[in-house]
Amino acid sequence: MRLSGLYCYKQRIDWERPRGRHMAKALKVRPEGEEKMGLKAPGILTFMISVILTVAVIFVWFFDAQIPLLQGPGMIVGLLLAQLILVLGCTMRGL
């Protein structure tokens, strides 16, 4: 192993910044079995359910609205559920 270069995933990458097509090749170096994480925008229905649930919790918190499932500890559960729906909508296909 030479000190002038970095060996990474069976390919040598120079300490100097790669130029042109070599830059693209350097950025594509990944360990075996690792895939690119595919995030996408959530569907409109998933996004709206998450927003409506979040707004309902905000109304209960600030304006003391009487929504039975969102009273007390249900507010935290409601916010966590809204964010979970949004995260699943961004990471899973078809939601």
C-alpha cells in the first residue's frame, strides 16, 4: 500500500480530486451487496393523512379541541403515527 493513494473496495483512488469521467467512477464505488437507497416523494393520499393527523394533534394541543383518541398521551401517539406514515410513504413503493 502506497502512501500516495487510498485503496478502497479493491480500487485505488488518488488523494487528488478525480476529474471528468473518473469522478463518476470514484463516486460509484460501493461495497458488495450495498444498494443505493431509493427515497421518493410520498403519494398525495399518504401525505394528506399525515398532515391532517398532525394538524388535528396541533388543534388538540393549542386550542383544547375535544378529539377523543388524541387526548392526553394520545397526542404523542398521534404525532408519532403521522410521522411514521410519512416516513413509510417516502421509503416504500406503492404507498
